[in-house]
Amino acid sequence: MAKVRADKLREVTNGHDGTWIAHPLINDIAMEIFNKYMLGPNQYHVRREDVKVAAADLLNTNVPGQITSEGVRSNVATSLAYSGAWLGGNGCIPLNWLMEDAATAEITRIQLWQWVKYGMRTADTGEVITAAYVDKLVDEIAPTLKSATITEENLDIVSRYLKAQVRREWPSEFLTSDLMGYLAVRDGCPAAWQKSVL
């Protein structure tokens, strides 16, 4: 709860007009912070003069940070865990003491695709991130994620999905839209509807 409180305070003092919460029980914390620090309907007056962004910055690929083998592993685990839970009807999941949702799963899926597409290397081991490398991690990690909310059937579906995604020329539009197709097949929806989402 202390991390939630600190995050909401950071947001409101940076000029946010609202916030996202992972669970209704966090609402009281968010409302308390925003009611105390946001004194009107918006915060257009809050300026971050310390932040300077030019058009060239948006195209800069020389950004700090490194891709690590643990980072690749974490992306695979997050993508599988969230997607498996989503197929089971859960819109957010607790993972590594954080609440994760479709946005996190979408970021991990696209990062994995991008790293494979451009043949990136891990900084710590120097290994090239290939589809086979991702496959190996999927096969190692998926069996460890099975739980009351993530079934073996759903893990099989999302494992095949992620392996296929990193092999595409371009990523598909959105993770949950793709997974709707798997639900359509599994649940016996009409073929015309299945075709529209697969």
C-alpha cells in the first residue's frame, strides 16, 4: 500500500488529472491523495519545465538500458501468465508483487517480437534473441505457471500463440483481440465469427 500511495502522489504532483487503480480497495488511497493535491477539475497549470522533448528524441534509438537474459525470461513469463489468466476470465493478475494487466502483457509481447525481428543480443550472455530462444523459454516457463487461475489448457494456447507471434513479419494488432479467436474456437462459436477474430 505504501508503494501505491507513493505512486499516486508522484502522479498527482506531476500534473495527472486522474489515475488507474488495480483493485477497488485501492480507491480510498487514490482518492485521498488526489483530493488533497488536486484542487480543481484539471491540472493544466502544472508544468514540467524540467522535461524538454524534441521531435528527434522520439526517434532516438540510442536509449539507456540493456536487454538481459533475465529481462527476456521475465517478458516471456509475464506474457504467458497474463494471457493464460485472461483466457480464464481474469483482467488483471498479481505478478512479482505488482498488479499486471493487458498493457503489460502487450508491451512484453511486442518487445519479444521486436528483439527477435531485429536479432538483438542479451547484454549479459551475448546470446542472440531468436524465435528458438523464445521457444526454449516458453517451454521452460509455461509449466511453472499453472495455478487455480491459469489452466494447463490455457497455457498451451498462449504458449503456441507467443511462439507464433515472434515469428510474424509484423506483430498482430492487439493481444486480447487475437486471443478472442482462440476462445471462439474453444467455445464453438459460429465459423463466421471465428474467422473475423482469428
